[in-house]
Amino acid sequence: MTTAISTKNLYKKYEARYVLKDLSLNVEKGSIYGFLGQNGAGKTTTIKILSGLSIPDEGQIIIENMDMHMEADKIKSIIGLVPQDSDFYNERTALSQMNYFARLKGLSKSEAKEQSEILLERVGLENEMTKKVGSFSHGMKKRLSIAQALLDNPKILILDEPTNGLDPVGVRQVKQIIRECNDNGITILVSSHNLLELQEICTHVGILKSGRLITEGAIGDIRQLESNGVITVGIYNMSPEIVSLVENMEYVVDTRLKEKNILEIYVNSKTDVKPEINKLIVDNGGQVFKLIENSLSLEDAYLSATET
Amino acid sequence: MNISKIGIVTLDEMFKGVKSKHVWFFSGALAFICFLAMRYSPSLPFLFSDPSRIPYTYISFMIILLLGPFFILITAFDSISGEVEKGTIRYIISKIDRESFVLAKFLFSFLIFTFFALVVAIMGQMYNYQSFSTFDLERMFLFWIFSSLYIGCFTSLFIFVSTLSKSSKMAFTMSALLLGITIYFSVQGRTEYLKYITPYHYGFAVSEIMKNTYEISEYSTVVQNLLSMLLFIVATLSIDVFTFKRREL
């Protein structure tokens, strides 16, 4: 697989605080890369740097084999950006806005008009083309934002929290558009807080914590990274000794007491370890009433990675 | 820098500007003040050394020198900070380079006021013709060039403030402060060199040429001040571009 976006040792600081520290990420061509992280982790800063809205203090950015430092204009021409917290000229119509952005992308007047109409139709705004953007709902503006990012057939689409503030219908529409774009060969980098959405559409994930990329890879690998799974054990006479003994088992990564009698055990083992856990608990006076193994969700992996 | 993209942004700004009541109101108001001054100046003959030869071009030039910066302040202070505040800047800068954007913003204000200066220049010549049955095209041309450049100097200064400001409110306050500082620098006499960094100095230096009684023979003064204003604009615009390129969006 070739790399569409690659950053090497990226640093960025605001005043005295580093918001990105030694960030090196790799987005494979044709993938949907989910960019996860808590608020303030540095996701938006990274996206701004990748799209030329911000300048890193140190580090290298290679996009489609071009160095951002040397060929920023060429890179801009192959990237479509859906920024967060941005607005349009509210007094203008959707079509006039799209025409303007299309012309800025270097399209001729006729190409601009043609592409604008096609893209507005593609995002479901064909009946709103001549309406002023000021009258648009948040969801419609988001779709317009995606439409403008798709002008001039970008190779890479970067979306910063595209589903923020959308209702379930809006979220589904945006996810659908992202999938369609990816089916058409566009590499996608999307940041979001909604882990379930990312789990559904992403092929790869990177998790950012305090400006550092703590893990990155294919979504299946990420789920397996911290543990092979989670075993939920229900014990009638739970005691701290039992929890401590379980924690000290060789393949146990972490434990969490969910309720008074429910213990979640994160394990890293290729074999079935349930019988061994059951035996240890019973041998130490515990009465097991439930023993279930689940594979980790992206959310579990995310929480496990960011909470450590 | 991409010339065609500068053209697209400038044209779009003009398209917006033509529809903007704000732009029409302020440039119209300045033109109207010039008209009033020329129209009623014959009623105040004591103001002029030769009341039979009212210097209409000079009158309108003085109004532009004194009031022009305030009108530019009102129309240009939020040219970039307004886009940053609204968030529209991210859509634009993800498509074009920053130099082109700053230059396009400058060109828009510059061209609008150049057009306005031409209207005032023609108006002055009409009064001139009415009073003396003659056109003074050379003086009209000088008026037009110097008014435009003078306004261009202030436009580039206010764009500089706009590139630095986080909000339009801050841009307005800082621009007003900068205007105050330039006025102070140009009127105080102790540190003479300070006046050279204000457009007022170059504007007033050529104001005498706008009088009917003044023979346009000192071409060196004209050329010197013309080049100084051009240099001022180029230097300030370079700073604008440099500042905006470092700016976080």
C-alpha cells in the first residue's frame, strides 16, 4: 500500500504549550482514516496544518509524494477540506458560492457551473441551489461544505468533525457521502468524537493524546492492540483479593470493576483463558454466576489507549 | 502568487461591494462632501488668495487628504479580520495562496476608491470648466493618480491591522489607533523623520500642485512623491503578506 499523507516528527506550539509533539502519522492511499482524540488532543491543529491553514514549528509533511514546504499550492489543488466551525457568505446562494470556490480551484466558468450543479445534486441540495445560504440548516451547510470540498475531484478529502451537531438523518447522509467518495478512490481523513460512526466507516484509525499519536493502524489491529478481548465475570462474593489475583495473571492487561459483582477483565492471549480465570476465582472462594467474552469495540480500545 | 486567482477574488469582492450598501454609502458620502465643498466654495471667497480663480481640484484634494483616511478605515478595517471571524477564510485559503488573497483584498478597496477619485476629478473639472471655460486635464490626471495612491497607502496600512486582528471589533479599534498615531507623527515637529512613515507627508507635499495658480513645472517633486507613495504601498503590502502568511487560521 502506498501512502497518501505522511507526517514526520511534527511539532506545533501555541505560546509555551506544545499542542503537537513528534507527530508522525501515515494515511494509506484509498483508506478512510479515522482521527480520534479527546478535546484539545490536537486533531484540529493537525488538520489545519495538513490543509495549509497553519504552519508547523518543526517536521515534514508529505502528501501524494509532494513536500508541503516546497509544493504547498500543488498540494492544495488535490485536497478538499471540510473545516470545523466555518461559515459561508450567508447572503449568497449555494450555487453562487460553489461557483466562486470552483473558480478559485482553477476551473473555467462553464466547468465551475457544471461541477457545482453536479456536486450540489450529489449532496442532496439540488432543490436549494438558488436559495441563500443564510436560510440553510446546520445539516445543509455541512453538506454544502462537503460539496465545495469535492470540487475539482480532489485525491484527498479531509473532514474535521463532519457530523458535529447533526441529527441522525444528517449523520447518515454524511456517512453515505464519505463512503461514496471513498468508493470513487478518494483517500479520506476524518476526525470525529463519535467512535461508533468511525467504527462503522473507517478502515484505519489513529489515536491522538495530548499532541502525540499513541497508536495507529487498521481498525481491526487497533481493537486488538491493547487486548484480545474483554471477559465479563459476575461473582457473588467479590473480594479485593480475588481482583488482585486476577490482575496478577500473566495475560491480564487490565481490570475494571463495573458494578459491585461485575468485573471486566482485559486479556491479551490467543487461547481461551476463561476456564483458567474461572478456576482461579472458584479456588479462592468466589462464586461465578456469569462469564462472557466479548471482542473489544473501537471505543474500548480508544478508552484503554487514552486513559493510560 | 496567482494573477488569475487575484482577479477572481477581486471581481468577487467588487460584485459583493457593488451590492453592499455600506460601500455605496461611505464612498457616496465622501463624493458628496467633495461636491458640497466645490459647490459652495465660491460663497467663501475670503478663503482664497484669488477669489476669481477658485482651485476646485485643490479643494477636493484637501478633502480627500483630510477625510479620505477615515472613510478607508471604515471600509477596509474588516477586509481580512471579518473573513477570519466568520470562518469563510478557511474555505478560501484551502484553495488559494495567501499572497493572492491579501493582494486581491487590497486591489478591491484600491480600485473602488480609484473609481471614486476619478468621479471626483471629473466633477472638479466640470466646475473648472463652468468657472473658467477651460479643462485642466494635466491637473485632473495628477489629482486622480495622487488621490488613488494616497488612499492606497492607507488601505494597505489598514489591511495590515486587519491581518493581525482576531476580530473586526479589535481591527477597528487598532486601525483607529494607527490612524491617530499617523496623524500625530505627521503634525509633531520634534522628530522630523517620523513624518516620512505617514502617507500624510506625501499627500500634503503634492497638494500645492493642485492649485490653479501653481505652475506644474516642478516635475521632480511630482515624480519624487509619486515614487515615494508607490514605495510606501509596496513596502506595506509586503509586510501585510508576510504577516498574513504567519497567521494561524
